[in-house]
Amino acid sequence: MTPDTDRNLQLFQRAQHVIPGGVNSPVRAFKAVGGTPRFVSRAQGAHFWDANDKRYIDYIGSWGPMILGHGHPAVVDAVQRAVLEGFSFGAPTEREVELAEAILKLVPSMDMVRLVSSGTEAGMSAIRLARGATGRSKILKFEGCYHGHADALLVKAGSGLATFGNPTSAGVPPEVVQHTLVLEYNNVAQLEEAFALHGKDMACLIIEPIAGNMNFVRASVPFMQRARELCTQYGALFIFDEVMTGFRVALGSAQSVYAKAIPGFEPDMTVMGKVIGGGMPLAAFGGKRAAMEHLAPLGPVYQAGTLSGNPVATACGLATLHEISKPGFHEALGRKTQTLVSGMTRAAQAAGIPFCGDSEGGLFGFFFFDRLPQNYATVMTTDSKRFNTFFHGMLERGVYFAPALYEASFMGAAHTDADIAATVEAAAEVFKTL
Ligand SMILES: *Cc1c(COP(=O)(O)O)cnc(C)c1O
């Protein structure tokens, strides 16, 4: 492909004149891995096509929402019908009630839920609510967990920020983050120390239970159990950010995975996004009735949105939740993901490349490293040179993984055994070149 014929390159150059960096979300710019971002022209099932009409097996799925694959007929039908009824009303609809009921049925730790339009908005609102409900200011988060780009959370955040090597974003005054504590993920001693020092002032602890914004790192069961105990002891709200894991790692989301290991385990609040919109802008936060009743118009914590509970987005979300609720959906998805991760691991071993991977349901990650990292600092010591070469080798062979080593990957119901076999075969070829 020459510059004269490469439509991706032409579009990227054109985009850079009118959009900062040529993209509307930083990781799409390929800054971590170099090269030209692929401009997507269309997608169907487990595949998308770029501006040169090259086909890729898609392991991003819009960073999670497309769990059914692109263009699922039941979802397309629901969206088409909704569009004909109207795009947006700014007044309540029955479908919002239906979606809220569907979410609460699947995630019983929540008594009530509020619908919003992005994960950022949901996380920011959940924290405001936690502060309003407890009358406290301090919040606790973990390095490498991403909870959206609200000012108070841009403290050594993972994901996009890490690419540019900044621990925090410019434009966020120090006073705005002075109440945000950032601890190491999976570090029980630090957690205990932080609560001993600040527990009485702590409004909430927010965590990605299985962190997908530092590739794929699970919170250990003892760490999760201790966090739950400390939040209860000190009266801080335990917030699960399940924007990525929600309805993806299991039908009951990551909290159901931890409830299997810790009897009776529940977070106090949950933040949702990605899958619940099925690819439309939709997110949510919810929790116990006592906390949620602090929210306007019932209580003094303000939160609002012109497009919140949008009728087309809720139709898309409802149809998606309906499909993934069918018996055996997540079991089949989980088996496929495991097949891919173990196939890639075997191929790397055969090529003598240090490599390991992990998965839960339709979420997975892999590292050029000899063991699974337990925190962000370790993730960032894994072999980035090998990752980048691998990424481009796979891209050339028509397999699209996340363009940064600190991002997770996503399996969808539309991926076939043939897609997975082709991916493993391509990986085996690329491993030999590393
Ligand atoms: C994607 C993500 C967010 C932010 O959601 P947006 O819809 O991009 O604002 C928040 N938390 C987690 C865990 C995420 O993966």
C-alpha cells in the first residue's frame, strides 16, 4: 500500500487537521504502538472492514459493548423500531422502566438505578452520590483502574493517560484531587494503612473488580474481602466500577464472580456502561435504596442529563440484555475465550516466548511476561517492544487487538471457532518473528 492508495493514511491526515490527534478518544490514535490507525467503514458479526476494505477479526468490540457481535438482527430490529417512534423526548418512557427492571433483576445488589449516557458520567455521579450520602469528602481508588475522565479521578489513572506518560492530566488543579487517595491494586497492607489513617473521612472506595484498563488484572479474593470489611467497618461505600466487566464476565457481572468466593459478598453501589448500551451511549449507576434516595429529585445530590435514558439507546440495551440472558450464553462465551487464550499461550511456548494470559467470560488479557501481573507497576514492566511488534504482526494478518499493552481484549458471541483458529495460527506465525 502506497500513500497514494492508503485510504486509512489519507483519512488520518485529513482528520488531524480538524480533530486533535485525528481521533475522538486518545487510544484510537495508535500512539503507543505507532503506525496508522485503521478507519472503520463497516462491521458485521465478529469482523470489521477498514477504509482500504481490509477485513479484521475484531477483539475490541467497541471496547466491550458489542458482546453479541456487530449488527445482531434482534438488536438492529429493536433499534430500527425505536427510531421510528422518536429519537429523544426529554420526558420519561416505559422503556427506561423496563431497562431499569432488567438491570436490577440481573444485579440484585442494586435496589435502584439511574440511567446516564457514558461511563464517565456514571462514575462521576456515583462518587458525588457517595459523598452526598455519607457527608464525607475523601475517596479511594487504585493505580491502573480507570473510572472515566472526571477531574477528581485523573490521578495516576491508567488507560489513555499512560500512553503519554503523565501521572495526571494537565488542566486538573491540585485542589480538585486533594481528596483522592490512590493505592496499589491488590496491596492489602496499604489498604489497611489508608483506612487506619483516613477511614473516618472516606466517602467511598471505587474499584474495577477485574481491572480491564491495565490489560487484565484480577483483584485477589483476600484483597476484595478485606476491602469489603474495611468499607463496612468505617462506613464508606464500596463502589464496583463494572463499566467494562458488567454483563461481560458473567450474567451477574464481576460481583457474582466474587460472591462465589466470598459468601454474601455485595458492593454498595455499582457503575455500569458499555454492554448495557449494546453500542449506543448508555450507562448507569445504582445501589441500595437508602443511598439512591439522596439523588435529585428525591434528595439533595444533583444529577441530570438531556439524553439520559434515551429511547433508542434503551431499546438497544434492552435487546442486548435479552439476548445475553439466554441460557448458557456466558458459559459458551467463556469457553471460546479460554480456547483462544490457551491456544495463544501454547503457540508462544512453542516459540520460546515468555507469555501468559487470563480471562473471565468474554473479557481477556495477555502479557509478554512470565507470570500474571498483580498491579499496574508490574503491567508496565512487561515487554512493550514485543507487544508492539506482535500487535502490528497481527494487524497485518487481519486480527485487531487493543493498540496498547495496558488494554484488555474482548470476545463476542459472533466469533466462530474458525475465527479463533485463524487468530491462533496468525499468533503462532508472529511469535516466531519476535
Ligand atoms: C470505559 C470505562 C469507563 C468510562 O466509560 P466511558 O463510557 O468511556 O465514559 C469507566 N470505567 C471503566 C472501568 C471503563 O472501562
